[in-house]
Amino acid sequence: MATEKIIDDLNKIEGKLKNPVLTIGNFDGVHRGHVALFDRVKELARNINGQSAVMTFTPHPIKVVKPGNGPSLITRTRQKLDLISQEGIDAVICLPFTSEFASISAEDFVTDLLVKKIGVKELVVGYDYTFGAGRKGNINLLRDMGAEQGFNVHMIDPIYLSGTLVSSTSIRNLVKEGNLKEAKRLLGRDYHITGTVASGTDRGGKVLGFPTANIVPEDELIPRKGVYAVSVELGEKTYQGVCNIGHNPTFGNNSLTIETHILDFSGNIVGEQINITFLQHMRNEKIFTSVQELADQIAKDIKQAKELFNLYGSYQST
């Protein structure tokens, strides 16, 4: 079920929601811990014949409060909103996070925004939730103010899977390490990036015999250097592929490149947007003694990737 309402302006909120049950957070990654919050929100909304709502922000607050120190985001804003929408939330409130917004005190945030504008009836937050100027607001303050102003506060305990805390930080670290299997377990889906295909050196096709789509990524979080079995979404079709993330040390490159050889595909797609879903890390980046040695290794990579695709039938082209 898709979300029908996305509200991006404080002045558009008042009176829009019926008996709103709300959760608040950055929700980067929209991982399985976040989904547990959303499930509780929907359950409470059903109990009081109300509407479920999620409040999130763009950009990530740390990028405003501590410029230059923000984390590499797992999901772009548009993707985040789409993922929340897919969870069947009635309304998403996505507010611009500015220096002015950051200066709102915790008390004013509750009274002016949550109570007066949204009319919150039930509030669901994670165990570590803080808010307001200086992050002085916490669950105890929420409970005290809720008792005074007529809303209930529910706290969700941390979610662990086989002893691992499900958190955006954990997932970022796993993706950076290339541990995509574990990242998928915490996310609930394979990690992917989106980018626009750019003109390259055409070395992959003319020199090595394996043409590649070189992308300029929109996403900030890039898996560690190496070779991956991937699926590639191009338009309405999905293809199998092999992606190399690295500096092309055999050719002495310095800049990081993301190059994907799309299996069983030919055509000029420069300027088009593609999604690359990382399925499995196959090997680390290495330096080869000759172009032929590199070409031979790429052929082996493609063979290994095809074996993986045959093993996991869901990765077949559609």
C-alpha cells in the first residue's frame, strides 16, 4: 500500500490527520528496526480508529548541525520516502531540517508542532530517541508532557538479529566492509545504488573486450573496493552484471570508478539512470601484470557471477 499523503510544510499539517499516531526519526535505510516502529504505529492507529504517520527530515540533521560530519546515507530522501510508503503508512511528514528548525527547544517542538499542529494522540519512539535544541528532549520529557497535554508515549526496545543490533550505523559499516549478506539481513533487502551512466575511456570494450557502464552515483554510501555480482535495473528491465569498484590499479588510475559489465546487453546508455543492486562480493581489487591477465580474470569473474545467478534463481534477468 502506498502512502497517500506526503507533507513537506509545517503549515500544511494542521487538521490534516485523524487521531494521528506518530513516530519520528531520520530512518536512514528504512531497516528492519524502523519497520518494527512502523508496525507498532499502524497497530495503535487501528486500535483508536486513527491514521498512522511518520515524521522524518531532509537533509540528515547532522549535516546541518555539524556540517561536513554527516554520515554517508544509506538511502536518498526520495528512496526513503518510497520505502516508508511501501510499509503502508497513511502519511509521511518530511520536513526541511534547517538551522532555524534545529534551534527549536524540545518543549516547543512538542507543544507547537506535535500537539497544536499535528494533534498527536499516540507517539512511538525508539529507545535512544532525543530531539530539540541541543538534543535535550528525551523519552522522559515526552512522557511528562504527554501526560500533561493528552497523548501517550510508547518506546520500542532495540531490535537484535542473532545478537547484532539493527541500526543504520551497523548497516553503513557492513556495506563499507563489503559484507552485503549481513547488511541485507539487517536491511531486509539487498543494498543498491543509483547513478547516471557517464562516458568513460571505453577501455572495457575496446581494450579488454568487456564493455562497461560507468556511473556517477547519486548515493553517498559506496561498498568497499572490489568485484561484485550485481543486478542492473535499466528502464523496466533487470539484467545480470559484474561490477568493479576501484581505482583500476592495472592502468594506474587515481580516481574511484564504478564500472558494470551488463551481461547479454549491448547498446549506448550514456546519460541514462540505472540501479545497481549488490548481490555478493566476489573478490578484492588487485593489480595485474598485463592487460591480458586482467581480461582473463574478468572472464573468470563473469563465469563465477553466472554460477551465482544460477544458484539464486531470483537474480535471473526479467
